[in-house]
Amino acid sequence: MFIHLGKDYTVNMKNIIAIFDIENTSVSGITRDFLVKMSKKDRVIYVNDDLPKSFVLVKEKGDSYIYVSSLSSATLKKRSKENKEGFSLFSQKGMV
């Protein structure tokens, strides 16, 4: 199963390690240091140019990456639950 992170980005749910709320977690110095370290390794992917609300830590092909998304962590969590329960991520108007 895949989860849509915004724009043209989807990730396999089995590769997701954690979904974080940027506002709450970036207060911690440890988190900021981790984000800087990952950025220096070119492992931070910005899903779009909108105001970031969450970041998703993913392990793909043996490496860890961070996807920064304008979608809230609550929205991503809801999408992952809907996807796990077999609901479609599509509405009548297109992708939710």
C-alpha cells in the first residue's frame, strides 16, 4: 500500500518509520540537528514549496530519507489508516 504525501510524491507504507508534526518536533534541538544532518547528506526531499507542516522519515533501499510535506501529520495518519483498512485514497473529485 502507498500513501500520498502531496504533489507527485507517494511512498510505500511499509517503508515509513515515523510521521512527525514539524511545529511540535522542531522545537527539540535533537530533531533540528537530525534535520540538518540529513539535509547535508542530501536526504531531505521537499514535496512542494508550501509551508511545511510535517515530515516523514522513510527507509528506502537501505538509506533513510525525510520527505517534508505541507500536509499535516494528522492528515497523513488518517490516509495511512484509511489505506490500511482498504478504503480508497480517491474521492469522486479526485485524489483526497
